[in-house]
Amino acid sequence: MPRDEISQPKAVSASNVASDRSQSLLAFDLLDLQQYTNEKAYSPTASKDFHLFYVGRDDVHDILKHVLSRVRVSLYLNMFGYDDDELNDILMAKATDPNVTMLVTLDKSQAGGKHEKMLLDADKQHALAEFNTHFVIGQSATHQISHTKGFVADNKAGCEGSVNWSASGEGTFIVAGKSGGPGFKAQNNTQTIFTDPDSVGRFQTELIAEHVTAQKQDNAPPGRRQTILPVAKNHSPQN
């Protein structure tokens, strides 16, 4: 996809509706995601506010696109491995949308990888101000890797698991429109999506705290640190 089209990403699959403003998470239900499971349906005893998906068995790539492309209000995200062009395009569309509040935290060591660096450099070249407003690259509070892999979307849905955003991490190799086939590679990863308000609220608070920590480090522009810190102070941890 040409970089000048990032603000209007193409719906390359039915799950990616970033360009359709009528689609949102306003009435999101976990049942919306059962279409991406191997069985195309949940068990009758499945939880209504938590579901566990499996890379290589369920279509985790489409699950992520389904939720992220429907963000219309806010997105708080920390991702360790960030090597998915399509998911990046969705996030950059949100970065240029004045109606969306977004904080993205990436790990410093992973950001130096060949593909991830190329992806982020292209984002900066396309929309430097927007990138610097929404993205920060750093480490944990004790200068270890920033290993959280998840997000909270529109204060409606939380996402957390072992999945890195990469072809093998998500199991995204496509043959003739279907996952699998010759050359298919999928790591052993799990992806949870949850909707209970307590978990969503607590995770969102943690993601903001991790973002602020990364911003305080030397890689964050001083002006950006001054802008975001007062906002983060309004989000106190929940009991």
C-alpha cells in the first residue's frame, strides 16, 4: 500500500473496516468474533466477557483487524513485536483522526529490528507530527524490555496475550485466500479478548502508566513529555 494512502487504509479483507465510519465498537460483543474461530462458533458454555483464541487454529490476524479497525474514540496499546504492515496502517489512520485519542508504546530493542525500523521510519516520513504525538519507544521502569502485548479499544474491549504482530506471531500466511497451506508458519501463541469493565479499566490504566514511563526516558521528545504527563495524572490506578 502506498504510504500516501495510510490515512484512508483499504479494506483489504472483510474484517478491516477502517474506512467505513458507520462501523464501530459501540455495540461490540464477543460473539462478533466467533466467525474467526476454527469452529465458527463458541461453546454454549463460553464466557460472555472473556474468550481465548489460538494462533494457527483461529484467525487471530482477522480478530485484531476486526477490533482495531472499529476504534472510533480511544486506543491505548503496548506492543513488543510490531511487524504487521496492515495493523500499522490501521493505527496510522487513527493517528491522523482528530476524534481518536491514542497512545502507542513500543519496545526499544524491537524497534531496532530491520522490518520494524523500516515500518516506523516510513510512518515518520509520512506523518512525523502525528507519529510523535501518539507513539513512544522505550523500556520498562527498570530499563528492561517493554513486553506487554495488548490494548484497550474504545474502553469497550481489552486484548492481551503472547501474540507479537508478525506473520508467524499471528499465523497470517495466506494461500488462495485461506490461512494455511504450503509455507504456513504459526507460533504457539494465545490471544485473549475481554470485555468486563473492571479488567478493561485496570488494563487501560496500566497501559497509560507504561506509556508515561517510556516517555520520561531520553528517547522521548521533551515537548511531548510535557504534553502527555498532565493527561496521565488524571488516570489513577483502580483497586
